[in-house]
Amino acid sequence: MECAHRPPGELAVFKELEERIGMGLGVVDVKSTVVETADDIARAIERAEQTIGRGRVKYIHPDCGFWMLKRNIADGKIRALVAGRDLYEGRKTKPPG
């Protein structure tokens, strides 16, 4: 689901899907050159799971491809994606900055 650039409440329609159905969640906005923070990513995952149910987010990813972004921005967004996932899952402490 492309969710990074959409209102969080839109996910509510998926709450009624069978619980066995997991979702892939877009948490990186490819339409922006601003690199998300690990906190931004972790909060997006948390909001989604509060909306559709714990454990329903099976994958996180960018909204779409990075073809229109400069390489250094795309790399930063991927690093933020990993750090945010790890922060949400409690695998690492919050990175500086």
C-alpha cells in the first residue's frame, strides 16, 4: 500500500480484512527529497498497526521506486527505512540526529 503520502485514516478500510492477510506498507515518500527520520518511519508503522491491528504489517517499503531521486537521497531514505524498522522492533537504540 502506498501510504507515506496518504492520510493515515485511509488504512482503516483494511481493518476488516481477514486477520491472516498481512500488508506491505509504504512508509517512505518518494515524491519528496526530504529524508525521513528513523522516528518518522517507526511512528508510521506504529500508526498503521494501531489502525489495522498488531502484526498485520508484514513488509515495509517505499511508496514506489526511487528513479526520480538523486542517488544520495534514495540511499538516505533506505537507511532511514531500515533504522526506523529496527527502532520500531526494538532492535536498536534511537540513532543520533
